[in-house]
Amino acid sequence: MIRSLFCAAIVLLPLASEAQHLLRAQRVENSETPADGDGVEEAGNEQFSELQQGRRRPGGRAIPDFPPFVYESVPNINSTASHFVPVPDRWRQFYVGKWYDPYHQNILKGDVPVFGEPGHEWFVELGVISDTLAERFKIPVPVGVPTTKNPGTVDTFGNGNFSLFVERVIPSFSLIRGNTVFKPPEFEFRATPVFSFTSVDASETGIVRVDPSRGTSRSEGDWSFLELFADVHLADISERYDFISSRFGVQEFSSDFRGFVYTDQQPGIRLFGNWDNNKWQYNFAWFPRLKKETNTFVNDTASRHEDVFIWNVYRQDLIALGHQVQGTVIYREDNAGDKGPYFNDNGLLVRPTSIGDERAKNIRSTYFGLNGDGHIGRVNTTTSFYYVTGTETHNPIAGRQQNISAFMFAQELSYDFDWLRVRGSVFWSSGDDDPKDGTAKGFDAINDVPNFAGGDLSYWQRQGIPLVAGGETFLVNLGSLIPNLRPTKEEGQSNFVNPGIRLLNVGVDVELTQELKLITNASYLQFDETETLETVRQLGEIGYDLSTGLIYRPWLNNNVEFRLGGNALLPGDGLEQLYGDKTLYSFFTNMILEY
């Protein structure tokens, strides 16, 4: 029955529509027909409105008849200047923000120009960061009877527990000319000083100071510039604002996506830009490096006698959409060996390296790199490969000049399952299998700060592990992955006769809530070659590095961030022969406030 009624309705619907059209045509013919076609349409519309007036569905309300208000209400405007209200500019028409409110329009955050002509306005950006760190960690500390705090101790290693507190305040000022919404700035001046205070307490004497009589604690404050540069726009080379620009002064620069070879804030000259609708980007840079303060790691005013030249080019959407590839060439010329021995602020020898025959050296090295970063489909990927060649005029471990030939490879893959990210990565830096053959095969960087395999959350990368009987020489430097047997990378020289490393890492990142993130990592580490470490010539296992951390952002932004982390290095056979079988660990809390 229902299907029959439905079919009948389908058949009758076109007939009803045709009857309605005939009714309209008949009424138009019986009416007084205007001369032009527009009048016919108007008459038909009026009569149709009369037909519809008062009609309603059964049980419903009558359809109201609204006059064409929109069209009838538009006045005939003969405008004059007196009808307009002037406004200062297009930024202040609707809302004027408050200087202390960073979440709305703010003149101190570059939202509103402070002066200038239309099209050439000047903007100011002010900011400040407070970075507070408290840390407790344990590292192997070689001691002797004259330096130990416990006279009855006969072990090679003393109490390696340390407490560390670091406070860094980083204000920033930028003066920018030009509207940067759709095009690069015409000019920018930026000054970013850093004020750093560091306090460390050790459990043994002779560690924080070379003189044991000066105790086990050290506090030091210093300041310098992280950034102090002028950015000058040179030219636009397309209608889509592809550009050429230059930057002069102290500036941060990283040679690749993850900072495997060079990441630093140094004075320099940089030429950069893009072309082909921003599909290509490039950099040419020269950095004559300054030496660093020993304990705060900020720039000093003295030269380090080392020049770094970097060229790189990026291509967007290569291999797949959302994946970019970079090629880079880095040339480093280190002439610090010509300047004689250098002792750091704590009185320890860092150049030449306090290992082997302790003879001075110069370095000429060239790095060739191919790097990729982005995603291929839903798989996130980061790839890095470097080959380095050059010469060391003298290597203190090999006792002779070395020709450099070494490589590094890193690969990370990750996949997101909604609030869960699973990661896997490998890292391999080549080691030297024969220190006496005249070819240095151990890879070393210039100043690496790799964000990889857990980054600064892992013990191996977070702590600098000193080498036994190596003075100020470290097995691995603070913030590095490479066991390069050199003094601090901030003041010491690269060493290409080293054991290298192989690292396997798995990790899981969990978004517990919108505000809270959990990060976990587990890594297996092994020396690539052990010939440069005579005491572990046959045993290459470093051990297992386990770490976990929490990141809490209560306001879902970077204005307030809390980090809590802990890690442990479980020694393998190779590390046990160097430092014993005790587990090494660290715990830290970090609070970052940003305006």
C-alpha cells in the first residue's frame, strides 16, 4: 500500500509542477502587459506573491510577507570627506591590546608598528626566557690519595656524585622594518644577551678546581650574547617574494636538521635565500669562532683560532610531499696548535689534548653531508650521512700526522597512532681500527648537539664521562654521541683517532593528556672499534642507556613548561673494564618561563 502511494506521488509531482507554470502564464496574459521584458517578470512576480499570500500548510502558520527591506533601505550616497572617520592605521581599528598581555594584540610582540610610513613600518619584538635547571648525577671520577676527600680510600675511583644548579635568563630585542605577513623583512636588528649562573658541588676535591685546597664547590656567573646581528634584505627575485638576504653578527646556525656536525652561536657572515616559490633554500656562511667560558659555556671575546665555512641547499617535497632533502659542504680550518698550550678557567690543559704525547696540532677537514627530514605518507623519517676527509698535522694518540677518512650515519623512523608515537633509530660513527697506520678513521664533529635517540634525556648524551688518566680528556663530551677522546668540545680540538660508536634506540612518546607528555627511550651502545682503547681491546660493549621524562605545559603553549627526567647507564663489558660495574645515573628538573 505504502509503495503504491509513493509511486503515485512520483508520477503526479511533475504534473503538478506543469500546472503551476500554466497558471502563472495565464495570469500574466490576462494582466496589463508592460512593453519590456523586465516589466513582464516584475508583474509575474507580483501576481505570484499575491497568490502565495496567506497560504499555509494544514496545521501550520501562514507564510509572512516580508518587504524587500535590504534593497529599499540602501540610500543614495553622495559621499564627502565629512562622512568618513579617520583611523591611525589598519592595526588599531577594532582592538588595542595591552603591553603585558602576550595572548592578544600587543605592541611589544610585533603586532602593531611603533613608527614608520605605510608599507615601511617598524615593529618591535621583546621577549624574555627564564631557564632553571636542578640536577643530581653520578659519573666515574678517577682520584688519587692527594685529591680524595676520604683518605682511607684505595680505589681508583672516588665518589662521583654531583649536584648542579643552573639559571639562565635570556632577554631578546628585535627591531624589524617591513610587513612580514607575506614577504621577508626589509631589515632586522636583534640583540639576545644571556645571563648565566652555575653552581656545582662535587663529592671529591680536585674535580671542580685543579687545586684540591679550593674545595668541592664552585659557583660562577657570566653573560654574553647568544644573538647580536643585523639582517639586511638584498632583493626579491620573484612575484612570490623569493628573496636574497644577508646576516652579519653573532647568530645561531645548525649545519643540518638534527645538529650532528655543527650547532653553535658564533659571529659570522651569512648569505641566504630561496627560489622557485620557496621550493629551494640555500645558505653560504663563514664563522670565525670565539672561545667559550669554561663553566657557563657562553661566548668569550677571545678568538678560538678556528674558521668554519658552510654551504648547504635544501629542496622541499623531494621523494614525497612533506619530505625535504639537504646537501651540505663544511670546511673547517683549526690553527689553534700555532698558539701554544691553552689552559681553561679551572687551570686544566685542554690544548693540546692531555693524552698520548701531548703535542700541538692543526686540523684541515671537509665534511660532505646528505640529510633528509619530514614524512613519507604517515611515516616520519630523519636521515643523515656525513663523510669527512682532511689532515691532522699531528695526532697525540697515533704519535704522527694523520690523513682523515671517516663517516657517520643516522636514521630515525617513527609512526603516530593518534596520541602515541613509536620511534626507532640507529646511529653509527666509524672508529679507527689501527691508530698507527697514518689514516684516521674515527669520525668526529666540530661542535655537535644532536637531538637524536633521546637527546639530552639520555645519560650517554647528557653527561660528559671523563677518561681515566686522561686529565681533562673525556670518553664522550657533554651533549655529544661520539666517543671522541677529546677535551670539552667548546675548548678542545677534534680527534679523529677514536673508537666510534654503534647505537640502537627504541622509544615511545605518549600524550597522556593535552598538557602532559611522557617520553621513554632505551638504547644499546657499542664501540665500533676498540684499538684506541688499549684496556678494552677485545671488549666493545658500552651498555644499555634507559631514560624517561615528562613534559608538562599547563597552558598548552610554550610560555610555561616543566620537564622532569631520569636516566641510567647500565655498563656492558667494555665500560666495566674502564669504570667498573656501578650503574651511572642522573635526575633533573627543568622549568622554562617565556614571555
